[in-house]
Amino acid sequence: MSIDVAPGRLVVFADIGCPWAHLALYRLHATRTALGLDDRVRFDIRAFPLELINEMSTPKTILDAETPVVGALEPAAGWQMWQRPDHTYPVSTLPAMEAVEAAKEQGLAASETLDLALRVALFGQSRTITMRHEILAVARACAGVDAEELKRALVRGRARAVIEEQLAVSLGDAVQGSPHVFAPGGLDAHNPGVERHWLGPMGAGFPVVHRDEPGPVYEALLKRAAQG
């Protein structure tokens, strides 16, 4: 199964609760701006819902091990260890991913803006983005996002079925994990620029990054999208 990508687009499969995806989305935004392509390339962000794929929420012990390692690669993206009581940690990121999909009714620019803001809210501000009121508070602070229209879309569940469709694609052969970026013409990259492995058991060990070369791959993806 292949992923069709329209000219001027990058399709990104990612979970909002994935630190590696926060790294990738931040770098996509930053590189797009550096290349002067903000008006030429849009990001179509689709759910790679880890909690549905794994049939469990991602253990906080794993995220606590990943966050400082990933955050050190790109400190400006916005990171901190969880600062609120553990019982307030988001058990689900599905509502946030549904909001990102629902925001596409207002355009891809609104959707990608909300997506990045929700990632910063989770990883950089310790906000419980499982809760609808928190998602809407984030939306209200986003330029170009109509939070009241977003609330109406969430109340009516207009994006819910699309998340299920994206789950089916995520379970197929084309998408390798979160994040996976697809450009027009068949160019793609899973966890762009990063090679890593996990040292020790998941949840007890920690990730080790043995290569991080973001520049060439991000530039190639964005330039391909701009060319169509």
C-alpha cells in the first residue's frame, strides 16, 4: 500500500504523545521557514494512534526515559519533564489527534498550527491534553484556529471516523511508525535523520541515539513537496 501525497504537501503519520514525533514536527516547521517555503508547503498530519495499535497507553516510564534524550537533540522545540501530579498525565492522546483532524475543516494551516501547539502543551508545558477543555484552551491561543468551530466539530464527532481510517493505514505496510513523513513522488522517511536503539528493557532502560543528521533529509522532503 502506498501513500498518495498531493503537490505542495507532506503527509506525516504521528502520535501527539510521541517525543520523536514532536522532534520531527518541530524540525519540519523550522526547516520550512528556513527554506522560505511557509506559503508553498502544508503538512497533512495524520494519526498514528499508538494506544490503539498497542492496545494500551504508552507507559510513562518509557516517555520519561525518551524525553530527555530526544529533547537534547532540539532543546528549542519545548521540553520539560512532567511537572504535575502523575495522576494528571494524559492517559490518551486520541482526543488531541481527533482535534487536529477536525481542525482540517478550517484548513491545513489551522490543523498543523494546532498540532504543534498541542505537542508543546504536552512536552513543554505539562498540560493534560486528554481533556477537551485543555485542547480548546490550546486552540484559543493558536492564530488561525477557530476554537468554537473546533468545539462544534468535536461535539459532533466529525473527525472520529477518519482517525479509525488512519489507524487502518497505520497498521499496514507503508507506515513504519511515529513519525513517518511522506512527500510527493514516493520520497519518505521514518524518524527522519535519526538512528537509535533502546538499551535495556523497554521501561527500564533508555534510548541511545547514534546518528542525528536532520538537515539533508528535512530539506529533501520539503523541496520535493514544493516541487510537487
